[in-house]
Amino acid sequence: MKQLILVAVLILTWALAPVATQMPAVPELPFESVANPLALPPDIHLGEVAGVAINSKGSIFVFSRGNVSGPAYMTQAAQLLEFDAKGKFVREVGKNNFALAYAHAVRIDKQDNIWIVDKGSNMILKMDPQGRVVWVFGRRGESSHLDVPPDYASQLTGLLERAGVAITRPANNNPRNPLPVHRDNVFNQPTDVAWDSQGNSYFTDGYVNSRVAKVNAKGEWVASWGSLGNGPGQFDTPHGIAVSPADEIYVADRGNRRIQVLDATGKFLREFTIDVPVDTKRGKIVYGGENPNGKTGSLAPGAPDALCMTPGPNPVLFVGDLYPSRIYKVSLEGKVLGVYGQPGRNLGEFGWIHAIACPSENEIWVGELINWRVQKLVTRKGAAK
């Protein structure tokens, strides 16, 4: 009998042990998605929504890969649209602007200036609230000659091989080999912009250059920091950026699946990772393959693709990922406070979250690449705040 009791105790201890060591479950955020938050004119259509931003009046700016012109390959796809606080269409901003080539981000500063980041033209613009250009950063390749090659060697070698041309592929054949030389005022597929309390601007640059750049309040280039890698202060696709009231710089280091925090001089302070288990039975991804156990790379769960910090003295971060396409509410210390959403095509579901605007903790706007839309999320009435 004693042996049976001992065996029963051991079995019970073994069964309960995993429960005792489990992390507390991350709470579900009490959001609901508002149907049809934006009213588009009949002749304007959203493409992949790369950027979304809100100004001080509550107007919504959407930077979409729409208004397509040119061939199917290497086409121009960038259109900036403004809607009022009720979602009524107001205007197209910057139509025929030379920098609009392939939309990536739109942000609004404290003076309601409109900033666009264009991945295709390698340019970042500051526009006044009326949409007129104030500052120009970067330079688009000239149309008269191949100042910028039409594609990287990694792509061109494959094209030539398929055409029957004898090619010797270089080792480590990718767009970042050899490592690009960083140059002031020159970008290579930039991704985002943010500002500190002194009016300095910070750019993430981006897919190839793997750095953060700083420009002062006069628009003068100050410095850039970082290189390709996974060490402290190195980056693999720095994809988003935000600045805290203490002027700490939060960088969405997407390829390394982490958020790095720097000071205003570029000094590494700390980092954290968003690690919330994926329930593969909840929702169905709308593009690509599942990667529930990924720990690195842009398609790993929690890899920060979109980043937004709420205003005010006690902000939080809202972070979105490509896979499985969820929204995470995170403290500035890196604690995950809640999670919302699942992959899919319906309201409250997402397909590749690329942009977040967060005027408050109870209202956020989400731009999706694959679903070609903007969702407005609000806290459900009666939900605990």
C-alpha cells in the first residue's frame, strides 16, 4: 500500500510540475474592430497599406501602395490620402510628388507636419500641414541613367543564369554583400521616422543599410549608428522607431526579433523580445507559411514589424508582427501587457501588420499589407481599462 501511495504521489507531482513552471497567460486586449472606418471615393482604391498616422485634429493619413503606374515589375505604387476624424475623405496629399515611388511609412510630428518615408525612391520628406515640401532627405536615382542599379546582384545573377549566360556567383550572394558604405544624407530602403523632445529626427535605414540616423532640429545630419549583425547596437532590418518622453530611442529590430533601446547619442541601453506562444488552431494565415516556433527572422512570432508609442507622460508601445499577425501592448520595460487578433481576412483578424497609429491606449489604427485595408480598433464599452 505504501508503494502504491508513493507511486501516486510521484505521478501527481510529475503531472502538476509543468503547470507550476508555466508563464502567466498574456491577457486578451478588449478591442473590437470598427466596420468601415474610412469612406473612400469611388475612383480611389487602397493597395497595400504601408503607413497610417493621426494628427492633432484626429485626421487620418494613409500611405498606401495604390495609384499604380508603370509596368507590373518595378512599378510606382505610392499614394497619400487624408481623411477627417469621422473617416470622410478629404484629399490626396502630394499628388505627383517626385519622391512617391513605393510607400513605406507616414508619421505626423507635434506641429502636424507630415513626414513620408519612401522605400522605392530612398527618400524621406517633411511636408507642412498643407502638404508642401519643407525638407528633403536622400535623393532619387536619376531617370537619365542607371545611377541606382535596377536590382541587386543577387537578383541579376539569377536572371542572367536563366537567360543562358555563364555566371560565377559570388560567395554570400545577397543585397547586403558587400556591406554597404554608410553615407550621410543617403538612404538604402529607409523605413521609419520619429522625433525626440528637442526636435531631433531619427530615421531607420532600413532594409540594406541596417542603421539609425539622427538629424537635428535645423534639419542638419548629425550622425548614424549601427551595422548589420545581431550584437548590441547592430541591426537586421530596423523597421520602426519611436521615442519616449525620456528621449530613449526604441528601434524595431525586425530581423533579430527584438526591440533595442538606445539613448540620444546612439548608445545601447537594453533590449527585449516579445515572446507569446502561437495557437496555430486560431485563425488561418492569408499569405506565406506558418512559423510558430521561429526565434529569428522577420517572420518569427513577435518580430516587430510595426511600432507605435502612445502620447503623454506614461506611454505604452503597440507592436504588430507579420506572423501570425497580432497586436501586442507592451510596457516601455518590455513586459507584454496584452495581445489582440489572429490571422485572417475578417474584422479583428490581420494579414501582415505593417503600420500602427495609436492616439491613445483605447484607440489604435492598423495598416495591413496583404488585406489592403486600415482597421480601427477601440476598447469595447464596459471593458476594464
